Amino acid sequence: MTLRSGRVCSGLARLLRDPCDVRGLRTGLIANPTAVTPDLVHAAQHLAKLRAAQLVALFAPEHGLWADAQDLVELADTREVRTGLPIFSLYGATRVPAPEQLEGLDALVFDVQDVGSRYYTFIYTMLHSMEACAAQRKRFVVLDRPNPLGGEVVEGNVLDPQFCSFVGLHPLPVRHGMTVGELALLFRAERRLELDLRVVRMQGWRRSMSFEQTGLPWVLPSPNMPTVDTAFVYPGGCLVEGTNLSEGRGTTRPFQLVGAPWLDPWKLADVLNDERLAGVRFRPVFFRPTFQKHAGKLCGGVEVHVTDRTRFRAYRTYLLLISHARAQDPASFAWRQPPYEYELAKLPIDILCGTDRVRRAIETQQPPAELWREWRADEQRFRRRRARYLLYR
């Protein structure tokens, strides 16, 4: 096995060099296409050949082991072609590893690239799996990877537990600035799990790093997360899912293109650029989605151009975008109705925001600056909460 060296050594690469945390154990692997070494060989292939441990099962989060399923598409159990191992779905009939799936395993290994946003379901697949392993007395091993948004910025309100869902199972801000390994430590402590948790740390990662500086390859973790640029807008762009606006699915710029057939793109771009938000500009566009919302229809809207990642704040940017789009044509605008991500009653926008306060503010045209000020206290409190779990300084 040859591992091409980069600036950052991932948890997977470190485990393959020193498999002490899985030595002699029958293991299951929770993974998707992002679980690769720098030479782009998948963890399942590496671990299947590892003499120190025995890989006996694979577990697939949302979008599947190979990220071939679109959002909200449930997965069935199947079998992996190369290794012949069973693949148990964690996004379908259940989102929690069942006792019979864990039977015969000594440990579960988690290796999935997160994108740093509260809504991305992979971190809750990890949380559910941690809880299952705690109940079944199995070891849980997290192979850490970079937060592509960096580890310094914290943005947005902390989720109100009344609005818990599969896009928010724990009180986190929208942009938490933590790696999956750090989140696992926080989850174990704050959920009071009696769990044998091992975090295989990265080497060489700094919180100020851009993903491009890590030297690691970007592999799309879901069909509509093709680039690091997409990840940077996602903490705001995902909110558009809670409306009847197109979030650009069915185009080559998901989450960067936002629009609808009734919108005037020049009016929307002008009013957003007049906000003079830091690190971003808005370009009037027309686009025609090939699937999902408004498929085949010409949509007017904007493309979100991030000009300075260090200053750009996606959550507040897209809330303003939604607010101005609604104000342009309130009769045509609508909030998406449930069900959404296994929530049958609460509005999707409310579970995404982790509160109904944001939606009500938009509906009453409350000045957004009032929300920003409210979030500062949440952001500061979370910084203090997370401090003891940070592995990289």
C-alpha cells in the first residue's frame, strides 16, 4: 500500500499506519465515497486487506455508500460489489444500527467527510451509531477529517431542542467549526454516553486552514455537494429547501443558484447587493432546473458569488435572500410543507433554523440585524461549550 503524502494526514491514513484501535477486532465501517486515502483508494478496500482486523460489514449514511442517491431518497440494504460485504442502510427503514446488525461486531468505524453545517445528516448518523454502540457495548472509532469551512468561525443560533429532527439532533449552531472527531467527543459528554470512543486524530491540520491547503482530495459527499465552494454556501443555501424557491438542484451550481419562475433577477440582485454584505456579491441569472423544484421551467434569480470566504457568513446571507425573494412576490412565495427529513408536523424551515423565531421574523419583516444581535450570545456560549473538546489548536 502506498499513501501519497500531503500537508494533512487524515485519520484513515493514520489508522492504516498504526491500526492499534481496531487490532484483533471484527469491525463495521460507516462510510461513503469520501472515505479515501490521498491516492483515492476507498477505506473499504484498505480495511478489507488489513491483517490487523477483520472488516465484516459496511453501513451507508444518507445518499448511500457511493453517494448515488438524491436527497430524501431512502436506501435499501444491499451488498458491496468489490468486497462482497453486506451494506446496511442507515437512511431508510431505520437510521440507527440495529442490534442484529451489530451482532458479531466488536467495533464500528466512522469515516465520512462532513461539511461543517448543522443540517448535514452525517453527524447524526454518527450520533445514532454512537448511541447504539454504547447500548451494545461496542467500541466506536472516528477517523477524523478536516472541517472544510475551517475550525474558527461559529455562526448562527443554537438549535432549540423543541425543534430537534434528523437535520438537527443536538443543540449546535448552524456553523459549528468542529471536526467529526471533536463533535463525537462533545456528543459523548453531553449525551452522557458510556462509550468506548476512540478518535484517530489528523496530523497537520490547523483550524485556520482552507480545505485546499490540506492537500487532501475533495470527493463529493452527496450528489449536490460537488465542490468546496458549495460547502461554503451550504450553511445558508440549505435553508432554501424550506421554501418553494429552487435551491439550484438540477443545475451545475446547486445552492449557489436560487430562483423561481416569478422572480425578477435584476430586482433581487440589486436589493441584495445594496445590503453590502461582507464577502459576497449577487449576479442576476436565469436558469432551468432539470429535476426537482420547477423542473423544466425558466427561473429568475441570483447566483451567489463568494468573494472572500473569511468574511462571508452564509446563514445570514441566505436568510436575507429568502426574505427579499418573499417580499418581491409574497403571493407566489410559500414555505415548504412537511413531511421533510422524517419530521411530519413542523415546517421544514423551522427545523432547519432550529426555531420558528426566524420564520416569524421574516413574515413580519423584522429587521434582520435584530436576529444577528440575538445570535451573538448563542455563538459565544457555544464557543465556551466546545472549547474542552477541541483537538486542534
